[in-house]
Amino acid sequence: MVCLCEYTGACGVRILECRSLDSLAVLPDEISGLPVVELAPYLFSVHGAHDGSTAGTGGTFLWAETESEPGAGTAPEPEAGAVLMTGAGTAPEPEVGAVLMTGARTAQGSEAGTAPASEVRTYLTPANAQPPAYAAWQELPVLCGDRLEELRLPAHLEKVGAYALYNCGKLKKLELYSTTLDWGAGVFTGCYGVEQVVIHVDENRKSCMREVLAELRQTLEIVYLTDSEKNGSAERTADSAWPDAVLSAAGGTAGRDWRGDAPSARLIFPEFFEEAVENTPARILVTETHGCGHKYRNAFVRTQFQFKEYDSLFPHIQVQEPERLVARLALGRLMDPYRLEEPYRERYREYLIGHAAAAAGWAVESGDMPALEWIFAHIPCDGDVIAELLDIAGACGNGAAVSFLMDRRRAAGAVKRRRFSL
């Protein structure tokens, strides 16, 4: 991926345009030692793509990420000028061809953990030069509109420009930080395909979570990640009924890309929409709200999310939403019981016991094997449920689920060989 950027002064960097052959955009946290603090308006909108007219003038530069095979070490050393940078603006002027910034990035986009999958280098070239990298950058397709399917925003981001994601209809997954407070008008206009939002929350600071949820009215899965160091005393709720060892074995705290040592929660926010109905005799327009999603999106005190208020709304979703969505919500809260109080835990568990087939059916269809393993470790499932799940797994082609279910049926003794005697 190549980004056209500019300096915002001594405070950070603004991204003007992204070009890539991929549908995943992982925006860097820092460029040239400065944090990425702003995204330009219409950044990923097909109607607002940057025309590149300012490239090659003072203050703008290109940032590129050179890919290499995972586990192969760092990327080979590119030639000086392979990444164009012109006009350093307020940043100090290094020598031409000097390496301004280098950093290893793993396949998951983090700085530590696994072997680096790529190495990021930024080079300086003369302000009036346009090496071959400049022409190659122009040939790359702009990453915008329906080409964008996944997006990870920088950790230090402060401002998202107006309509930055305008009509990105195929955007499905978004990862952001709760400290990004300045969201421009209409950022999520036309983003009807968003299914999951991973949000890193600093519970000691003002959060943008409520604002983001208000803009996205479709059914959402929110992966709520906390920073144990920043949040101080915030710790995962003790799970006396299901110890950590059992949860780990069943996929409760391991086997998912968002889980780590910090507390986490998986939350479901149902869809809702508003409709204006005219009372004709009185000439009055009355706004009617459909769905209980608006109740869940109001489970906040100022900007801080309230888990107790969220859990207390469970009776509403039981009568207003489909069975599988309700089972999915209960399953998410039990698998990641961050700040889950005991009365609500029992209520969720009782619901899953009565709707085990719906919960397991969703896990099979979505390919969520840790969830399926957790259900069989904690919720009673008889032979009829297993037979129903085998039909679902076969229909959707989930071989891993078929193998797991066959093992469970064999362990339960549901399969017996017939013997014939004369």
C-alpha cells in the first residue's frame, strides 16, 4: 500500500490518498517518526479521490510498505528514492537518500509478537525530482469505494475528515481507537455493509464509541478491547463457574485474533430504523422507531459504555429480534464475560440451554469453531441437536464442523453398530 501524505505542522501527518492492489487498508500509526493524526475528507470516497496535483510540491510525500514473505525476515533494501518524499515541511531536512524511518510490521499489523512480514522505509529525494517510483504510484489503483473491505485506523488518529468513507458499501470490518474524537460529517454515509467494529477502549478518557454506533444503524458485532495498563483497575470479571483453564480449552480466551491478556467483550447491537408516519387529519408527522437497537445504543453515561445497562436490556431483544441473533448475543457475553454480573450470566445461560440448536447453528454457518467448541463444553446438546447441526454443516460445506460433530456424536454413544444373529 502507498499513501500520499502531508505534514500538519510539528504535531503529525495527514493522509491524503491511499493506493493499493488489496482490499485491506492498514494505516500506519507513525510516518517519519511523527504520528498519523488526521485523515483527509473524502479519503476513501470514489468521488473525492485525490488527483495527485500537489505531489512533488512542498509538504507532500509518499509512504510505501514493501511486502515480503511471512517469516522471511525484513524486506530487501530498496534503492534510494524508491519511495518519493518531497518538501519535508516543518520536519528537519535530512540528506538526500537518507533513511528517515524504518520499522517492522507483522502480518497482524502490530509491532511485536510474530516474525515481521514487511519493513517500512521512507526515503528522501530532491524536491524537484520524480523518480520511477512516482510513476509507479500513479499506476496503482486508488483504494476507495467498493474496493475497500477492511480498514484499520491509526492509534494516534485525532480527526477523520468529512465523508471519509462515503459510499464504501463493501466495507465489512473496521478497527479503530476510542480516543479518535473528531469525526467529520457523514463519515459513514453509505457504509451499509459494516458487520464488525473492533474498538480499542481507554476507559479513563473520553470515547467515540457512542458516536460511531449512532452512525451505524445496522446489526453490528462490537469487539470491545481494553488496555489493562491504561485502565488500571479494570479486570475481567471472575468466572467461578467456568475457570480460565476450561475457557481456554474451549476457545473462550484463546484462538481469536482480538484476544490477549487485556479484558475483552463481544457485544451485539441489533438493527433499528426510524420512520416518519403522517397523522393526516392533524397534519402531524410522528417518528416511529422500529427494532430495539436504539435502546442498546443508549447504554452510555456520557461517553462511557455501561455493561450493566446493556445486559438489563436482554428481555427486549428476546421478543423483538430473531432467535439466532439473541443466541449470538448471549453467547458473546458468556464467552467474554467482561463486567458481566452473576444474575445476567444466569439469564444468558438459561436462554442458551433452551436454544442450543440456534446458537450452535450460527456457529457452524459462520465457521466460528471456538464458539461451537465452547457451546458443547458448557451447554447440553443431545443427539437430535447434533444431527441437525450435521445437516447444517454439510449444507454449508464446513468440514471442520462435520469432523468435530462426528467426534461428539461418537463420544456420546449415539452411533451403534447393528449386529445380526441367525
